[in-house]
Amino acid sequence: MDTAPTRRQLLTAGVGAGIAGLAGCAETSLDDEADGTFTIVPTADPTGTGDDWDSWGGMAPYWTRVIEPLVWGTDGMQPQPWLATDWTATDDTTWVFDLREGVTFHNGEEMTADDVVHSFEEDILTDRGDFVHGWLHLEPGSVDRIDDYTVSFETTEPFPGFPGTIAHNMIDIQPPEADRRDAEIIGTGPFTLAEIEQGQQLRVERFEDYWGGAPEPTELTFRAAEDATTRTDLLVAGEVDLIHEPATSRISGLRERDDVRIETQQSSGSVFVSINIHREPTDDADLRRALNYAISQEEIVNTVLENIGQPARGPLSTVIDWAADEELPAYERDRDRARDLVSQSSYDGEEISCLVENDMDDGRTLVQILQEEFGKINVNLDVEVLEGPSLRDRTDRGEFHLELGTSQSNSPAADYIMWENFHTMGISNKDLYEADGTGLHNLGGEVDELIETGFQSHDPDEKREAYVAAQREIMDAGVVIPLFYREYVVAADAELEGFDLHPIDKFAQWGELTRTT
Amino acid sequence: MDTASYLVHRFGTSLVVLTGVSIITYGLLFLTPGDPAEVILSQQLDRQPSEAEIEAFRAEQGMDEPVPLQYGDWLTDVLRGDLGTSYYSDASVTGLILDALPLTLELAAASVVVALALAIPTGVLSAVHRGTAIDRASQLGALIGVSMPNFWLGYLLILVFALTLGVLPVAGAGSYSQLVLPAITLGTGMAAVLTRLVRSSMLEVLDEGYLDTARSKGLRERIVIYKHALRNALVPVVTILGVQLGALLNGAVVIEIVFQRPGLGMLLVDAVFERNYPVVQGITLFTAVAFVVTNLLVDLSYRYLDPRVELGGDPA
């Protein structure tokens, strides 16, 4: 009897094997994760792109809580003791930091002042580019050990914002044995680096000797998925536990699901139109105020953003404690008043240019709305969507009237936003001011003095008073058209609890993540 | 033309093509708007760099030299196998390409398998059953396959197989299960092109007299079609497979983003957004070389597939 399989039998067996293979794939890829392990998908690739600043040998420290700085930031964007327990300005330019005792590195050694001096002198101030000196107001050779648990910093000039400025994920403390270029990351954080799969995922494990107590999760995987739709699909398929910024068009659908929870958090960012006040016709304050009266921030938040954001009255997110909002003039939409102001102004119907960067989120939609709304008060807007370099080229030369832009701080010290945008010596204005006495968004005089007072003040009340007064002047003169304070969205498995969001999304803590079942 | 002369001729023309590609890719750096040094530093520093920082960066990267000199230096390094160093790290471009290449090759190979597995039986069936419902259905399928944007098909496949049926993962790389959906997505477009080609090629072959001879010898129809007719009909398919390599690499750019596969396509997209010109130039040149070499190999393979073909001869 012939027992050889027929072609039909072979084909059937092949198809069966294929289906079994698919099922096998499904089983291995969609295995339920053991308790204590979680998968998180940030907006950026957690393994970095080889960027020397953002990625250390393949790990982007922004999200992973492997390394830590001396200072952290509170939800109110205030400096918070972390690896340093206290700090004092002993004179205008000297800061003395007391270090936390009993902090253990991932290699088992205790952190001392020598490690802090090493981290700043051999790494932060010498190996990451000269820009760090201007940012931190520190030069190499300015960090000294006083004793095992005390360190001093000598800033190049009076800099009250120093503790808040070093409250940044990248200003971390590592021992001399660490080598960030080769992924030899030895931090103090609640998680230790376990494995990097470049471009795919990064795995960290619980650090039992963490100074703040061992975290709940035994293991976290930070997975790469830079496409918002893919991130959303990963969550819906149950392959991951938490994603940052799901696709906007899917948020309403996610809200209706029982197995997903959505959290929103106001960020330190804002979106506004900045106006070139040194170029005709936007050098006319009446025209600038008219443009402010033409816009309804609430309508923008409701329609374009699907209510993910807060209508803005000022240029800075209100999570920054000295950012003004209620104290500022309310330019609620009033087209009649706007038209009156336009007729009072020197504007005579010419086109006003508005620049927007091509990859700005919702940028094109927002400038379309501006164009329509300004048209209703008889102001012609010429929208130019440009790539970043072209846009910067135009703004550097002052060849524009309006620019749709954003502000964002990755540390609690957000003072630089006021300085760089609105002070005459800020980056936005300095070159043009020195070239021809103009600038872009700088009112000069009293506003410069108020910004200087706020920037140099150690007293929170005095600082706030000065900055609020400066913002009031800026808004009275219509230097910007505030649109909205940013919010970001996190979508998670409904059973997930204990994620601690922060106005700076990269400050989220994962140490208390648990599942309810 | 004998094989040696043909090789010399093709090598020469390939060199001209690659020189043109190298000039164009290098020229990209100077044609794009804005000052590259300023752009790169702005991204690295997350703020506007000072003039001194920009000048220092230009000097460090050799950007302050005349353009022809810069191109000459770059070309000399390329000929030595050194495609340069990423602006954003100390990583060599060659190393970055070699790291990313296996995932793209894996995807390309799997896509070709998918394409051939779909195209050959469909094309043969369509030709054998010319003018019937099978033929019309196959042509319609090919039309849809050619017209459908592959990223859309990718999302559709994710919706069905990952989200609805839950039998395959949404994205990622490293396991065979994560290769299935990207390979089908990328292979489908190629399958559509190949199906049409196999059909037309088969139609030509099916009229040949030697098939009647085979039939008259009593061979079964399946043997006649798949052994005698198909073998000859596949010669033009090999040509198109070579040409399709370019399309595969183009498609991989989108597919690797949708399915989060860190291959050459994703490396290229990241480099373009970062204005990481050495990486962009390196990948473009590498792709061009791969394309030229593949086409050369395809041409050479003709002689072995079909001894009647004369290399470099007149088409007639």
C-alpha cells in the first residue's frame, strides 16, 4: 500500500502548520506579563538615536529613572531636594549643597561629594559641549568638595535660578567608574539598566537598595514607538501598559473603552503667536491688540485640540508659579472692538506674514484659523509654512510679522523663557538690537528692568511680582497672542495604578506602578 | 559582446551613475535652506547657538572649506570605505548602516517571498484562464495592490490581525511573528506588479510551439505549465525583481516607521529630520550602490537563465 502523502495532504499540512505558527506567534508575543513588570511607551525612542546629548550609549535618561540629579522639581515647578537635601547661596555667586547621606550607586558604592565633583568637572562641564557653561552659569573648575557630603558651586554671575536649573534629567550624578558613552550607566535611581535593544526597547530592573525605598515594579520595559497610531494600537492590543500621547483622533474612542483609562496633565508648555513689534505695521500696538481681540482661545481648545489644553491669557503655562493669567488683560473675542482698533491703527490693508514650522503639532490648522479670524476684522494674513532652518533664518533677520511658536521648560527654572523671548539681551532680540537698535519682541525699558529683577531675585514673592508686572506690560502692548497652555495625554491599561504624572512629562515617576488585579 | 567587455562597459557606466549620485547627495547639504551648522547645533543644544559656537562647529566638521574641497575629502574617505561620522555622536555612518541593514534585508527578503508566493500562482492562473472570471479577479486584485498606499494597508492589517483577531503583534522587530505583517504589507505592492508581469509573460509563452510538443509527448498539463512554460516566463520577472529593489527600499522607509522596525528606512528618516547629513549621504550612496550592483547581477544572470540572450547585444 502506498503510504506517501498526496500533494493535497501536503498542502493541507502546510496550511495547518502556518495557522499553528501564527497562533504560536500570538501566544509568544501576547503573553500576559508577570505581575510587577510593565511596558511603557514614551513619545520618543527611549534608546535614543545615537545623539550624544540625549542618549548615553543607547539610553535616553529622560524617561527611565536610572540616573538622578541633585535637585528634582515639584508639581508646582519648584526645586525639590533629591540627592541634595538642602542648598544655600552663601554669597551672590556661591552655592553650597548638602548631599543626602546613605545614597547607594547601582555598583554598591556610596555617593559622596567626590562623585558630585567628578560628575560636574569630568563630565557635565567638560564633555557635553560649551553650551552647558552658559546654561548652568558654571565654568570648569567651579565645583569643589567641602567635605564628604558638602559641595560648593561658583557661578559665573549671580544666578538665583541655579538649583532649579540643575533639576534636570541630564544633570545627573555618576561615579568615576561609569562611562555613559558605552552604556556603562551607574546611577542612583530606583531602576538599574538591564538591557538595550537599539531602536526597539530598553529594559530596567528594580534597584533594591534605592535610597527612597525599593520601587514596586520588578521590571520596566520602555518600548520605542514614535508613531502615535502605532503607540495607540500597541495599547489597544494589550501589548503595552501605558502610552504617552495617543493619536489625537483616537482619544475619544479610547475614552469609551472599559479597559483603558485616560489621564491628562497640564504641561510646562504653551503655544502663542509672537509678534515682531519692530516692523511695520505690527509695530502699532493698536493693530496688535486688534489681533488679540480677534481670537477665541476657548474655541481653539474646543475644536482643534478636542479639549486637550487650557485657553491661555498669557505666554507662559500657569504651572509655572510666577506665570500670570488672571492678572493679565482679558482679550476675549470682540470683533467690533478689533475692527475699531484696526481702523485706528496705521494698518492699510497690506498682507501680514505669519510663519509656522512645518512639523509643529496642529500648526497648519492653527494658522488657518488665525487667517480666517483676522480676515473677519479686515486684516490679511499671508501664511508661510517653513522648515525649521528657513524659519529661523527669517526670524533671525526680523523678516516676518507673526510667528506661531511654543515655549516649554524641561526644568523647574523657567526664567529663561522670559529672558530669551522678552528681554532686549535675550537670544530672540539681542542680535537685531545690537545691529540696528531694534529686536523682535522686546519692549525694553521698564520690562527689561522687571525681567532682570525677577531673574535675579531669591525672594519668591518679589520674583513673582516682577515677572507678573512684566507679563502685564507685554500683554497690554499685545506683544503676543496667547493661544493655549499645553496638556499632554497618557493612556493606560485600566488596571494600572500608581503612575505619577508631572508638568514636565519627562519627570514622571514609575516607582509605585501596580495592577489592581 | 563577450562577458569581459560587457563587464568593463557596465562597470564604467555604473561608476558614472554612482559619481552622479554622490555629487547630488553631497550637494543636498548645500541646497537645503538654512545654515546646516546652525540647524544641527540648535537641535543639539535645544537653543539658538552663538556665532562662536557655529564657527567652531564648522571648523570641526570641515564646513569652512570650499565646497569642491569638502566634496573631494568626502569622496576620498568614501573610497576608503569611510562614510563619515554622525553629527550627533561618535558613531561611524558605516557602523550605523551595518547595524540597521539586517532588519531591512530581512524585511526585503520576506517581502520578496510574499510577493512571489502571491504573484506566481495568481499570474499563471490568470494567464491559463485568460478572459475568465479568475483572470478578471486577478487583474482587479493586481490593480488594487498597485494602487493601495502601503502604509494604509499596514494599518489595515494591524487592525485585522493584531487588534481584532489578536493573532499577530502590532509592531516591533526581533521575532518572526513581528515580521509577518510588515512583509505582507511591503510584499503586496510588489506582488501586484509581478502578477501582471507573470500573466503577460505566460501569455506569450503559452503560444509557443514547444508546449504543444510537450503535450503531444503525453505530459500532464500541470507539468507543461509549471515546468516548461513558467520557467521561460520567469526570465522578465527576474529583471523586475532587480528593479523592484529600489521600490522595496522606498517602501521600507514607511513600513519601518509604521511597524517600528529600526532598519535603514527608519535610520534615514531620523537622519533627515535631524539634518544628520553624513548619515543621509551614506545611506543614499549605499542604496545607490546596492541598486546598481543588483541590476548588474540581474543582467549577468540573463545569460544563465536564457542562453539565447547576448550580453550588451541589440534587443532585436
